[in-house]
Amino acid sequence: MRNVAVFGARNRPVARALSVSGSVLIDGIRFRCGVVRTPDVAFDPAAAANRFRVLVRVRAASCNYRDRGLIAALRHADAGRFFTVGSEFVAEVAAVGEGVTTLRPGDRVVANYHYEGLPELPGGVRAGVPTNQATKEWQSFHERQLRRVPASMPDEVAAAFALNAQTAYGMVRRLEVRPGANALVTSAASNTSLAILNALRGRGVDVYAATSSEQAVPRLLALGARDVVVVGRGRAGFADDRALGEVLRAAGGADYVLDPFFDLHIARALELLNPFGKYVTCGLAAQTHHAARAAGVDAPEPLGAIAVQLIMKNLTVLGNCVGLTEDLDRALRDYDAGRLDPVVDSVFAGDDVGAFLDRTFNDPARLGKVVYRYD
Ligand SMILES: NC(=O)c1ccc[n+]([C@@H]2O[C@H](COP(=O)([O-])OP(=O)(O)OC[C@H]3O[C@@H](n4cnc5c(N)ncnc54)[C@H](OP(=O)(O)O)[C@@H]3O)[C@@H](O)[C@H]2O)c1
């Protein structure tokens, strides 16, 4: 079976070139990458251990911000070793265990990232991200870790949909948004925020988007933003931007802030919130030392100033990690009903692994998810 693989960066590369077809620069280190073939997975549907398991063949997959840190860790691995990358996929069910009732061979499925705050679901099933190696062509999962996708959703969309949609729907659910309210979405051109804009459609909320990507403005407006403010890149660029404050003040202030990078935005975002406003975040830019330096967030925010805003304005701060099965199901239903417009930037295949990873992690022109497809 095939794997989209990134090789370790330590020591000299082994003499036989191990399927290397390209390279990608992550956190200042150049990693070699390529498609590696490994033995197929053996799966006995009658085995007791596979009673609730499902064997799938991955058709297409994608990476997320979190995968950058997993690749960066390969700086400590020898050049002859590799890691199979990816945290999202669309796959076809090939076989099911005897106790599986929700899926059957031929179904197309995506990962279900259902997460309630603990690493395991009852029954010992891993919660949250089912695999950090989504490009492994054959793998098996518990049936609860998979959801069927509608026939209306092409592979390229499905391979890049579930993680951000489930997170965005989880964030919107946690805020209990009310029609007529104002929401500010930060880093609006990030994949998470593009999914948030989709999740906020049809909820009667006026959405204001802040982005450092000028070229994304037309797409953000098309996704339902009432106004888009182009801010300076990084924490200081966001904090110093007067136009954002003016736009929000003219609109009556923000009732909600949805923020994928708390370490870039939280201090200023709280200033922009109305009394009793709610702020929700799902992540941070500083997932590695290098990323922290690159984003200019290696110094912590002043906690005192943040606490004063929280207390004096009776604000609520929510942390959110992905969502529940019902969030993903609602997103899949909304897609099938034509209510969502997921943003796919580009699709790669074959030996274009370096280009796939470079576009995913490094290209400032990227807007939306980057997909790798097996032919
Ligand atoms: N916990 C969870 O369940 C969960 C799920 C999904 C995502 N997340 C987290 O959400 C965050 C976003 O992930 P993603 O995959 O959506 O990221 P992404 O698509 O790679 O984000 C890229 C965008 O982030 C903004 N950005 C990045 N670095 C910046 C910097 N130094 N200064 C200013 N803006 C910067 C820019 O937005 P603009 O161009 O608009 O300025 C950029 O276009 C990550 O922390 C990720 O781990 C968490």
C-alpha cells in the first residue's frame, strides 16, 4: 500500500534513495518526502478483535496546521526512517467486522473526530483525531470513528472537510449564537475560519472577518461576511489595527469572537467584545518553538490586562477541541442541502508530494485546503 511519507532529517540519507521524490521546508529544516510502499494491512472480518472495526482504502487525504508539528519532530529521526502524514481522509469501506451495523462495503467515509474532553470514549475507542497518518492507503477504524459522506460530496471536498467542519460547528454550538448578534472571525482565511464562516451561514448572525490576506477578501464576502477588514500580520498587526475597531464600533461591537489562534488575538479580541460577550478559541500559532518565533508570539500576553477585560465586561471565554458526532452530521447534512461552500485550494497526485506539502504549509497564496489524491 502507498503512504505519503516525510523522512527524518538526521544523519546522511541512506544510499538507496527510498522513494524520495521531493522535499519540503518545515520550521527551517528541509525534509525529504515521497510516496513509500509498505505491506498491505491484514484484516479478518470474523476475528473477535475486529467485531466493530471497518477496513477502509483511502482515496484522498489532507493535512492540517497540527501536522506541521508532527513533521517538525522528524528533525530527531534518521534519514532512513519516515512518518506517514495526514490527519484527514476520504476512504471507501472494503470490509466490516461482524458487529458493524452503520457501514457496509462500498460506503464512502470520512473520519469522525468526536471529542468530549477525554482521550478515550467508553469501550476504549480513541477519541478525537482517529489517525495522524491519514495517507496510509489501507487502515482500520472502530465504526464510531467513521461517518458516511453524501454522494453529492466529491472526494476532493470530503478529503478536506470533516476536521474543520466539526470544529467550526462545535464552536458555533458552544456559543449558542442568537440571530441579530455580531460575530468577529479572526484569521478569516485560515481553513478553520473558512469553515466557521460556512457554519455561521443561515444563523442570522452578522459576521465581520479580520484577515491579513488581502487576496482572500472576495471569497470571504462570498462566504457571507458582512464586512472584511485587512489587518497587519501577526499579533501586533492585529492589535494596532484601528480600522477593525472602527468597523466593529459602527456595527455596535462584537457579541462573539471565534478565533483559531488565541496567542495572536485574545487580548485585542476581548477589547472588541461587548459586555456579556463570548470568545471561543480552538488553537494557537505557537505549536513549535520555531512557529512561535515566526509568528512573533514567543512572549506571553499580559494576563492581568486580559483578566481585567474578562471581569469588567462579564465575558465568557471558551476553549473548544473539535466537536461531537452531531456537529459533523449537521455539517454533512448542510453540505448535502447545498448550504455550504467548502474551500479547496488545490489537488495533487502521484510524485507531487513535495509540492503538495509545500502548498499546504508554506505558500502564502493558498486559500483553502490542499488535497493529495491516490489515482
Ligand atoms: N482543537 C481543535 O479541535 C482544532 C481543530 C482545527 C484547527 N485547530 C487549530 O486552529 C488553528 C488554525 O488551523 P488551520 O489549519 O485553520 O490553519 P491555517 O489554515 O494553516 O491558517 C493559516 C492562516 O492563519 C493565519 N496566520 C497564521 N500565522 C499567522 C501569523 N503569524 N500572523 C497572522 N496570521 C497568521 C493567517 O490568516 P489570515 O490570512 O486570515 O490572516 C493564515 O492565512 C491551529 O492552531 C489549529 O491547530 C484546532
